[in-house]
Amino acid sequence: VTITLKDGRSHTHAVSSHQGDFHEPYSDAQLCEKFRDLAGDVLTVKGIAQMESAVDRCETLGAVSEIAEIIKQHQKLL
């Protein structure tokens, strides 16, 4: 990004990486916070907690339909 001021001076700043990419990954806590923030738009608080639990144990889920059921039961009405 380059900003040119009225007096003609300009300032440039560039980034080669951004938070969350493989050079600067999110911590587990930041990732959970981001999930909760985004999921809060469409899921209830209880739904967010159940979804986190399901993802944490995804290797042992019987079927992906368990995830779909959480969404169906706990989605916020928009």
C-alpha cells in the first residue's frame, strides 16, 4: 500500500504474510476464538459448544450427519 500525502510525500508498507497463513499461523486459542465469533452468526451458544466438541472428536464420529444435526438443531433463525 502506498499513501501519497498532499505535500507530495509518500509512505509505502508491504506485507509478505498475514495472520493465519502458514508463515504466521493462528494459535489454537486464536483459531477457537475466530470459530466462535464466526459461528455465533448462525449457531446458538449451545450449538457452538456442541460443534466444537464434535470437531474435537471427529475421528470417532459415526457419520458426518452428526455435524449436520447439530447445525439443524442449533441454528439461529435469521
